[in-house]
Amino acid sequence: MFLLQEHILPLLIIALKVALIVLPLIVCVAYLTLAERRVIGLMQLRRGPNVTGPFGLLQPIADAIKLLFKEIVVPSPSDKILFILAPLITFTLALVGWAVIPFDKFLVLSNINVGVLYILAISSLGVYGIIIAGWSSNSKYAFLGAVRSAAQMISYEISIGMIIVTVLLTTGTLNLTEIVEIQKNRLWWVELMMAPMAVVFFISVLAETNRLPFDLPEAESELVAGYNVEYSSMPFALFFLGEYANMILVSGMTTTFFLGGYLPPFNLEFLNFIPGIIWFVFKVSCLLFMFLWLRATLPRYRYDQLMYLGWKVFLPLTLFWVILVSSVLMYTDMLPG
């Protein structure tokens, strides 16, 4: 009996921690869709959803119920197993990335020493769900959308990787909590040197998450709805929720790498009485608002412009910045290790 409790209790604790992260995240994803429709509505001088419940707060619940009760249509020429598996892969990967993101100094599910590698691995796997969805649909429109999306995601992952290298050069650790703690006492000129990379990183994750102005996989004029054109009901909803969950995840990554994570803004010590998780949520919310703001403001890029920006602007710039940061840190004897 004692041995049974010894094995079950840790599993129950882990399950509780996972539930405390996943359930609020799903609620945030649902209400991010409402926030997007409301924010874009206000920016375009219209109201957005405001009828279902007070201030439209029950709209995400109504949408979820509608999608749950709709029929799942699986095209007859499709690969049915992969067709159903693809949205599950996309949605699951958007959730498991949160395992290493620190919400506060001691509030993280798994404080592993290779957290950055874990994040890079999870983000790289996301392309498989989209490729599988496009191929298994057995539709030319879906397949072209999947190929475009894969090319886009792989192109911008390279610049994201180079930017993360500059973060590692200035911190000397792969542990995300330690990366945040090092930002507490980092010199002002190092912060200034990292500022351009923060901007490039945010633009790159816009392309990585297929958000405007880089939502080319969903170009209505050529591809109808891209890789998910054959999907309906809950499988379509999982793609939709996975996209919004990825938005929150990359906002959390940007906050952790460049904005001090759970630390007060500008390391103002008199604000330390506010819990770190409040600052983390506040910073992520500001970045999410920028996602919505850009969608309401900017037109869609052409595909050749998208590839030009990734390969001929961001890649040379980030490679140059890696060399610059390492050279400056070596010259000033501040290179970690």
C-alpha cells in the first residue's frame, strides 16, 4: 500500500500541475478569439460580438457548443487516420511548449537545464501537423497551402534560431528561469544591443504562427482557406485553437527572452511587491494586443516579399548580429564561460 502511494502521489501532483496550466490556457485561447473580434471591430468602427451574454462574454462558449454539435465531414479520398491526427498534433504541440515557461521564479512545471532546446524542438515539430493536414486531405488547395506554410515556417525558424543564439551568448545558460534572472542585473548597453533582435524576433514569430501580415497559407484569392480547407467541426476548431495557443506561447517566449519574464518592467524594485505572474501575464497580454493590432492594420504580403524578407533581410541581419554580439562580449571579457 505504501509503495502504491509512493508511486501514485507524484503522478497526481504532476497531473494537477498540468491541469493548472492547460485549463486556464484553453480558457485564454477561447477568450482571445473574442478579444480579437472586439479589438478589430473597435478599430474598424464597428462593435464586434456583444449580444451573447453581457458584453458578448458568452460568445466563445456559444461558438464551442456550435462546433461540438456540427458533423465531422471526412472527405472520402482522404487518408482518414492522418486527417484526424493532424489537428490533434497541432493543438497538442501548442500546449506542451508551456512545460518549461516560467510564470514566476519557482512557478514552472519543469525547470530543466535545456529549456531553450525543448522550446526549439517543440516549435520545429509544429510544421508536421500542417503538412500532414494538407497531404492527407487529398486536395490540391489544401496541399498547396500546406507546402506554402511549411516553407514559410522553416524559413523564419532559421532567423528565430539565430536570435536565440544571441540570447544565449548574453546569458550563458539554456535554463529559461536563469535567463530571466540574468536580465535582472544585465548592463544597459547589453539590453540596448538586444533590442533590435527583440523586434526581429517578434516579426519572425508573426510569420511562424501564420498571422497577418504573413498569413499566406490562408490566402482566400488563391487557396480558399489553405491547409485546413477540407476540415469542419471540432478538427477545424483544433487548428483554430492551436493557432491562438501558439500566439500565446510565442508571446510567452518573447517575454522570457527579451522583456524580463516575470520581473517588473525596467527592473523597478519598488514594484517587487506585485507577484511575478501578474507581470508575466501583463507583458504577454501587451504582445497579444500587438498581434491583434497588426491584423487590423496591415495588408497581406505577397509570397515573394515574404521569402525575400526571411532569406535576404532577416537571415543576414541575424547572422551579423550573432558575430557582433559575440565579438563585443569577447572584447569586454563578458562572454559567458
